Amino acid sequence: MTEILGVTIPESSFLNMKEDEIRKILKEQHETLPNGWKSEHVEAWRKPLKLVRDYKKNIVQRIKGESISQNFTSHEYGRLSHNPDKFPLFYLKSKNWDDDKPSILIVGGVHGYEPSGIFASIEFAEKNEDNNFNYVIFPCLSPWGYEMDHRWNYEAQDPNRGYVVNSDIEECIHFMDAIDTLGKTFLGSIDLHETPDRDITLRIMRASRFGTPLVQDYQNIPQGFYLVVDSYYKSGKDGFIKSINNAVANVVDIAQDKEVLNVPNENGVVYLDIPGLGATWLRENNISRYAATTEVYSTPIGNKKSIEGQLAAIKGLCENLTLEIKS
């Protein structure tokens, strides 16, 4: 069960329903919710949320651990203002940085309820022995969302829509400022995400939160891994995309849905230009030449397999870029 401002949504029962029945139920429930939230709605939404995980114990301790410190230095780049002592933000940077080498950016935990990207990025840092690149890794952009197991931040904002000029989303502001302070450009970047079944109810919540219509086919969850990339990469710049999906296909299924997010699915690739998306911001501002967002269908395969899929995606990107710098 999911409760949104007193409205209970029985998401588990969807598995045994037809799509038109799901659509009817969700539409009725959506219509009972407020159309655009005020501050009191945000507070009411936040009040019943319970602590699910421990950011400092599960993430910060590993970031500061010996396995990572052998090859990376950790850097605090900000703190979340509603609880700065509890939520310091960190990125990792290759210890032996070489300006003559190309660099790769890895981002996890933009949405706190998508932990596979967080732990894949940490595991990559712990085990990485690749000397072809410099690496910068942001393991967990949204630690409050991680602890509360939620897509949104403390203010009920979606961090993956906040990479814009004059953003009011704190996690995005800290990230963009850190990238600016680093003063580095990247040959490639990968932003690690999941698409769980829970997104059905969250799409209803998003429409209520921002006073927007429900997206078409909001009850559809892609049945496998896929990449979201800017349409810019359609024009013969897709070698890194194929390399990522080829690597992932050895570990988890690639989505075969005809459409994903209401656009054509091209063999597990969705070309979609979304304002405020992290990967889009990196490419448009010439920070990263190649930029992709992963989406692992985590519900049926669990966290361990999802992490393996994310690690395979990182590997696929690195393999393609290795070929590029050696060609």
C-alpha cells in the first residue's frame, strides 16, 4: 500500500488487474488529491515517512574506507541545509589525477530510492584498477531520499529535473557548483538510475504535487534495462550507447517494450530530451562529450542483480571510450 496525503493506493494488487482497470482506479485516486501542493501539503506528505536506511553507516563509511582511499580522495562539496550535520555530500576523485588522461564522471543516488546506482558506483571505486582514465564519482546526490527510500528530496522536489540555471533544488545546486569548482571536462559520463514498479504511484504523486495532468500510459513500467540519451546522439555518435547495452545484456534483460516513456524504444535506447535532466545539462554545457542515463528494472531482479547491471553499464562505457582514445 502507498498513502499519498491520506489517499491509499493498493499498488501490489495491480499485478492481477487489466490495464483499463488500473487506469480507472488510479485516475479516481488522482482526482481526490490536491492539484498542486502548498507548503502544508509538503509537510503532510513528509510527516508519515520513516527512516529506512542509514546514510552515514551504509555510504559515508564506505566512501571513507581503506579500499577506496587507496585510489581515490574524498571531497565534501556541501551539506543539505535542513540537517547539515547528518547530510554532508561527497564526491570521489582519482588520487593520481593526470591532466593528460581523459576523464569519466559517474553519478549515483540522484533519486534516493534507487540504491543500485549508489552501491555500483561505490563498488566500482573500491575495485577499480583502470589506469586509462581519471575518475570523478558522486555516489549519492540525495542522501535524505536514500534514508527515506524516496524519489524526492526533503521539499518534495525531483532532483533529476533541477539541473537548470537558477535551480531551486539544493542537491542539484551543490552538484553543479562542485562540477564548476572542479573545472574539469569529461570524455564520458553515466548517471545510474532504476525504474521500479513503484513508479506507477509516484507518477500520480508527481501530477498532484505539481498540478499537471497524468502522463499518458503512466501505469506502464518498462520490462528491462534501457538507456535515456539526448536525441543529439542519433546522428552517428552512438558507439558508446551500443557498448553500454551490449555489456548490460550479458547480465540483465534489455527492455523490449515497443515504447518507453511514450517514445519509441530502439533496442533498449530511448532518445528523449528532458529539460533539467543531469545528463542533458552535462552535454549541453560541454562538460561531458558522451552522457547517458541508465534505467534498471529493479523490481523483479532485486538489488544485487541491479548493481551488477549498473556495473556492466559502467564497464561498457569505459570499454568504448578506451577504444576511442586508442584509435
